[in-house]
Amino acid sequence: MTQTIANPTETSSPASPTGAAVQLNAFQLLMHRWGQLGAYNAGQVMQVSGDADAARWQSAIEATIQELGLGIPHFGPALEEVRFSPVPAIPVEAVTTDFETYINHELNRPFAPTELPIRFAVLARTDDTHYLGAFYDHWIADSRAMRELMRRIFARYQHPGAAIALPRLTLAAPPFRALFGRHLGWSRLWAMARESLRNMRRHTYAYRINLIDPLNFESRCLYVALPPGLIQKLHARAKAQHASVNDAFLAVLGHVMGNFTAGLRYAGKRRHGRRRDQVSLGTIVDIRDAATVPLDNVFGLYLSNYTTILTHPEKQPLPTLFEQIGRATRRVKASFGSVRATASMEMARYCWDRFGTPRQKSKMFVNHVPVTAGTSNVNLTGSWIDQPLVPGGHVPTVLDYIRISPTGPLLPLAFTLTTIRESLSLCMTYRTTAFTPAQGQELMERFIQGLQDAVA
């Protein structure tokens, strides 16, 4: 599938770690533990004008990684902190397969403990453009941090040898509680217990997606560019219903998952006199803006989530769902609910370390906070990615940007949506133990048709 452009110089033991230890937050700790069961990789892919210059990319990548201080991770005894040792060289692979084969290979390819937790590759296209792909072990960074890393790599690729006029990225940050403690309350243990019990109680009647083999962590991703202009129409429709674009995505997803699971939900066993007939949907949230200090230049992971629980969504008209979900989202935002949800992740990590076999750990969230599907939604309009072509065509330009999310402990099915002006792309990732290829294709098609119906 690939040919390595450059290999690290070999392989004695890794160099000793340098720099201060980086403290991992609750979501990172949980992600790292999940990644010990199976690959938990995310991806960022830029389409760039011109033919790929692999040596030029490698130089830009190595300078950026070196400046950041990222390298081979070395964990402390309790796996709660990490230091990095330098890598002598960073391989850049020349991928000869098609785009979807590449992203599916990388989604399911574990990282060895002795390698840099990011892999880079170039993919040639037939239209005088190419892709630069970066897949990463998700615990090291969120999508926003990776975009900032890719921004610096691209700036160096655009102008080799020139200084870049961007603030330096750093691995250092204040402790998580110092950043977000005002939203978590005075007692860490109380917050952990409160949020965990609240979450489990809310999901008492939420439907569980069946996992044929919980220890099969294979995922598959489908990619599609949606019709130009659809996102503007969807935004206008959502605004008219006092909802956001992500609320609209959740409404359509609620219809899709409601219809898809209806037969099994209504035929399921009763619990406390009632069936698990609700549909829970997850939303991945960037919580950096809730911190006490700016985190724009911190390379790390500041994600959380919230769930929206719907009763019989397939029976409700979309405008009703728009408004219902919009109200729920506003309540979460006003109360910083997604920040408070990190306390339940901390409790989950605490239980993970102390109880259960790998199989029981793999079903922890399915059993206690079952979610059918979720969204990760980003608007890149007006960002460094959304820039006009440079006249003359001699300076490389970013033409498109694609994000790939993994499934994981929470989501068996993830819809990753990226907007750049009139363009909307979708990468849908699903666990193959939960959905067949035919079902995955059907769900994606139903979702796209649902978006189009919503603006018809």
C-alpha cells in the first residue's frame, strides 16, 4: 500500500525523555486506556495544490515536531503523565492506494509504544493536487490542536527556509482543574459521583446498539463531499427554528437512528416496567473557550461531550426536533454541562483501572450510558484553511480539509462534518461489530437524504 520516503535511523532503545512531564486530563487518560484495547486513531487530511514534494514535506514536518518537543511518549508509573524523547527522523509515506483505503488502513493501524504517535503520508491525485494526511493516536491531541500543527507544517512547506510568523505551539499547560475548576465545583470526588450517577440515570431507558463482539475494535470510514450550498440552506432552516447547524445535524440523525432501531427498540425487554425505547445521541465538544486562560497555542486535548436523549424521534417532524434539540443544547451551554461531564470521565477512568476484564471494560459505556451515534462538527470558514488561491500557482494553497473521527468507548457510529464556505464534507465512521457494510452505507445515505429533505 505504501512506500516509505524516509525511515527513522535505527533502533536501539529510544532516547531518554526530555522536558517537563505533561499531565493528562480525564478524557486523555480514558482514551489512552481504550487505545490499549484497540487502535483509537483520528485523522486530518489537507488537499494541497501542485504535485507533492515529499522531501519538502518531511523537512517541514520535522522542523515543526522538533519545535513543539513532541516525540516518543514515556509514561509515568500511574500512566497519568507523559514525557517525550526526540525522534531522529520522521517517515513520510507515499500512498499508492485510493483515499478511502488509506484512511481505513490508518484508522485501524495501532501505534507502537516506541514510535511518534503521529503518522504522515502523501497521496497523489490526478488533478495536479495531492493530499497530506496525518493520523494520530487520539489521546495526544484534539482536532483543533492538530489543525494548528498542520498550519505550521503547511506554512513551512509553502515557504521553505523562511521563518513562520506564528506563535510557537507548546505542550505545557496549567492543571485541568486550574483551567476549568470554576465549572466543576469545590469537590472533585463529589463532582465525579454526581455526574456519573446523573449520566447513568438519564440513560436508564436509552437503547443499546448491539455489539456482536465487544473486543472487535475494527472501524470503517465512508467519505463523501455533499452538494455545494447545502450547508447554507441548512443553516437558514436551523436559524428559523432557533437552532444551530449542529442541532439540525442531530435532528436528522435522530430521525435516521430512530427509524433504524425502531423495530428492536419496541420489541426489547422491559426495564423497570418500560422498554429501552429512547435514542441517545452524542456531541463531541471543544471546551477550550471555557478555560480561565487562552489555550489556542497549547498542543493537547480539551474535548468533552454531551448527550441528547430523544423519545420516539422517528415519529416527530423535523421542525419539532430542531426546536426540542435547540432548547436542550442551550441549557447545556448555559450550565457548562459539557465541562461538568469531564467529571464522569474521571470516574469512568477510576473504575476502568480497578474493575473488570478487557471484555467488561469494552462494554462499560454501552452498559451504563448507551449512545447510538454522534456528531463532530467544525466550521472552518474564514480560517487559515479558507484562503484564496495564490496568483500564478507557484505557492501551494490548501484546497480542502478533511477530518476523520474514530469510534471509541462512547460512540459506535460517528458523523464528522466539516464546513468550508459552501462546501460540506462528511466522514462517517462505524464499528464493524455493530453495523454491517450494507447497514453503514444505508445509514450514510439516509443521513444525507435527511439533510436534503430538511431544506426542501
